Amino acid sequence: MEQENPDPVRQEPAGATTQMRHLTGEVEKIAVEAGIGARRAQRRGKFWNATHLMLGFPAAVLAAVSGATGLTSPDARVPAAVLALLAAGFSSGAAFLRAEARQLANLRRRYAWQDVEVRARLVLAREAYMTEEDLYQALSRLLEQRRAVPSSAIVLSELPAPPTQPDPPQIS
């Protein structure tokens, strides 16, 4: 006599359980990698924010002091010139490093990694209710999303290009 299974959970072959465990392990790896990537991007963002402040604020203060010093008396030209050179150095250093753009790029990268991590954790939370095919599809979507996280080269290439000279008109 055949008995019905009182447990509504489906019975799966042993190979399917192994496959589910393997797919779940891959999702866990993505979640861990995304957490590490988010923390790394946050640290880099903080570094570039500090760099931007450490170069930009002294440049502004030195420029103001230089102008005020130069206007006070004719004898203050040399100190004013030194302060102006320092301000120019700080300002050109900030422009060369593009610290503000790098800080924003790392902020975007952090949010992208955090999104991957949250989605991976959601997949793990639903894993017990998914079939192998559903879990495989969810893993594929996570891999696509992970691939879409911007790298530093891509993000910095999004900055506006320097202005170019228009082509001279063609004489026919």
C-alpha cells in the first residue's frame, strides 16, 4: 500500500541537494565579495574626501590671505607672492588628483556593491523555497549585477573631457 507523503515539502534526489548547496555557496561568495567591495569603496571614498578637503581648503584660505596681504602695503608683495604660489600649488594638486570626482566614484561604487550584497542576501533568504532552476536564474542575475559594478577606470572615464578647439572651416 502506498502512503502519501504528509510533508508538503517536495522530495528531491540527492544530486539536486548537492546542486542546491553548490549554488547557495556561490550566492554566499557573492554576498561576501560585495560586502568587502562596499567597505573598500567606503574607505577609499573617505580617503579622497579628506584629500579634497586637505588640498582645497588651504588653497582657498591662502588665496584670500595672499590677496589681502598684497593689498595692505607695497612692502608685502613678496609674502603675498609666496602665499599665492602656495595657493596655486594646492589648487593645481587638487585639480590634478581629481579627489572630488574620485570620492563620488567610490560613493557610487559603494552603493552598487551594497545593492549586490542585499540582493544576494535576499536570494539566500528565499533559497529554501526555490527550485534549482530558480536559484540558478537568481545567481545568473547576481553575476550580471556584479559585473555591472563600476570599476575606477570606468567611473573616472565618465568625467567630462577637456574642451577641444573646433575644426577650422573647410574652404571649397
